[in-house]
Amino acid sequence: EIVLTQSPATLSLSPGERVTLSCRASQSIRSFLAWYQQKPGQAPRLLIYDASNRATGIPARFSGSGSGTDFTLTISSLEPEDFAVYYCQQRSNWPLTFGGGTKVEIK
Amino acid sequence: EVQLLNSGGGLVQPGGSLRLSCAGSGFTFSSYAMSWVRQAPGKGLEWISTISGTGDSTYYIDSVRGRFAISRDNSKSTVHLQMKSLRAEDTATYYCAKGLNPLHDTSYIDWWGQGTLVTVSS
């Protein structure tokens, strides 16, 4: 099983700040990584797939990068609606796995 | 617009059974793998099962293999999760989910149902 480790667990930031979230895979997953955003009481929303492709309707302030084992989600300037939990997910191998999540909270 | 409507959750005793259903609309249902993902209260996301678009291939996480069975009826655009021998640790919100890529079993998820809560408790 491929383990995805996200860091940090929690980030306390202010609107307008730039944020970088990390996801590390226990073995190479090439570029088969996605990022999701989840707000309380809601289902997750796909942000990025194949490491760097924005999903339909996702604002340009969200970007993804990386390949192999190290991946990054960057939000260039935090908007109030971006405070949420972010998960990474790999589709390289069964079982599909998610990272433990990073909570981005208001400072 | 794509819609996924979950149903079938509720309270069940340990060792009991429950069947979840999910009705899809707004897309060519038979072209997409469908999955179930769960989330225990206050915890992260856990993929548990996927079924291919044709229904010929199924995949499970080890912790549910042999206890859960995923199936689909493409004529009714529905996917089901039959759960038996339920345990307290199966308590979670269960999401039905649509794959992003048509005809790919391994996929990301671009649409999620609203989730249905399954509580396993005596």
C-alpha cells in the first residue's frame, strides 16, 4: 500500500498569504496525484489532478507541482473561502489512498 | 449537471447488514468507474471500493474485502454497496463517487454524493 504523508497537519494563516502544502508518497507514483478541498459538512471537491492539472472551474490561484514522491499544492493568495482541509490522493496503485489531510485555518 | 444521490444509511447493530445505493444522473453512467469512499467522524478520507464501468472488475480495501460487495445496474444508473458483518469501526459517512476519467478503473474523483451516515452500535 502506498502511504501518503501530508505536512503540516495544520496551518494558521491570514487571507492574502501564500500557502504551500506538502504530500509525500512512500514510493514513486509518477504524476498520479490529486488534491481535494473539503469544508465542514461538505463532500470533498477535486482541485488538481495528475499533479498539476486544475479541475474544471478551479481558480488559477490553485496550482500543483511535483512528481515521483514529492508533491506540492500552492495557493497563491488565500481567499476567505479557502480555509478548509486539503487531501492528496494517489491513483498509481491499488488500493487508492488518501493522505491524512492538512487543515488551513484562519490565524 | 452531474448528480449522485446516496440512500440507505442508518443505525445497525454490530454484526448486522446494510445496503447503500447511489443513483447517478447527468452523465453516461456506464462509461465511468464508480467508487465508495468513507469518512469516520472527525477523521480523514478512506477509499473502500471501486467497480469498473462494465461491472466486470471490482476492487476493495483489505479491511472490507469479504464483508462488503460493490455492484452496479447500468440500466438504472445505480451503484450499490452491500455491507455485512458490520463493525463499530465501519461507522462513517459513506460517499458514492464518480471517476474523472471514462473507462479508467483507477481514477480520481470529480463528483461526490452528499454522503450517507452509517452508525454501527448496539
